Amino acid sequence: MVRLHLVRHCQSTWNSQGLIQGQQDPPLSVEGQAQAQAIGKRLHGEALGGIYASDLARSYDTAQAIAKSHGLLVVRDSDLRERAYGDWEGRRLVDLMANTADWEQHRHNPDWAPAGAENGHELFRRTQAALRRIVHRHDGQTVVVVMHGGGLRTYFCQIFGLSLEHYWQISVAHGSLSIVDWQDTDATLIAWSDTFHLSSIPAVSTIY
């Protein structure tokens, strides 16, 4: 059995501006840096066998804040990246939401994708392959994995027995901690999108 501490990266500058990031690489915002310090303190006392993150700065820098007190190097894995959003990357979320037809396709049809983007199934396969590799390396250990909202939503759809059509009904907050015990092909959810450690940080309103 492997215990996964699944952390969504902390708020980035593009999150705070309402911009679609995909695989673009903005840094953490000031609020995001405070969130990263808070999740680092939350996990300070955990006995960790490894810390993994996507290679994008908002994920890697969140993981670095956790790794500081554990004497561990953060292992970067590009398969943990956010969904590639193609032509949507860098655009304002409110503008995309105004195009009702495309936005509704994005929300409810995992086979659909903007030009040059991944669809929901492709995102799920890529991030699940990364998680399986990590689990196979760390039997009997606790591991931190810092990911993005897209990959976490698809994974929780699987845990909750939902199809990917329900992707947008899954909320995972920036800087949150979810805990999953993974044994063979079974997963037991221990905690989901826990943000207690962020309670002293002013709330930030972001959709992505």
C-alpha cells in the first residue's frame, strides 16, 4: 500500500488574473507563495519517501516548499503537467465562457478539445500513467505528488466512480491536500481538498 498526499499547486499569477494556463509556465503569485509555505508546514512532520511534481513552476515551487524540511529532492515528471489547452492558453477565462457552445463542450464532453489541445481522456491516461509509476516505486511509503487541477479532477472522477463527463463537478482548491491510500488497483480516499492549513491566508477567488 502507498499513501499519496496529492497537492494541487498553489495560486499562480495567471490564476489570479483569470487566464487559462494549460502548459504555459507563470510563477506563483504572492498569495500562492504564502499558500506554499502553509502546505509545507502542514506536511513538516510527515515521514515521506519521495516528493514528485510536474515540471511547471507553479507545481515545482509548491513541491520545493514541502521538500525544504525533509531533505528530499523534488522529482519532476512532465506527465504530471496540466492539460494542454492549445489555442486557449493565455486567453481570459471570462471570454471563453462567453462562447457558450465551446465552453459547454469543454465542460461536458471529454472527447472534445480546443484546437491543439488534449481532450479529457488523453489527460487522464497521461497523469494516471505517472501516478502508477510513482506508486510502483514506493510500496509501503508515503509520497507527496504536486499536480494540477485537471489531472486531479480526472483522478477523483475515477475514485468516485464517475465518468469524465462529471469532470467539472469535482472541485480541488489551490494548495489543498487530498490523501489516497492506493493498494493494487484499489484506492481509498482519506481526505479530499483539505485547506485547513490555509485558513490564515486571505481567500482568493479563482475558478481554475
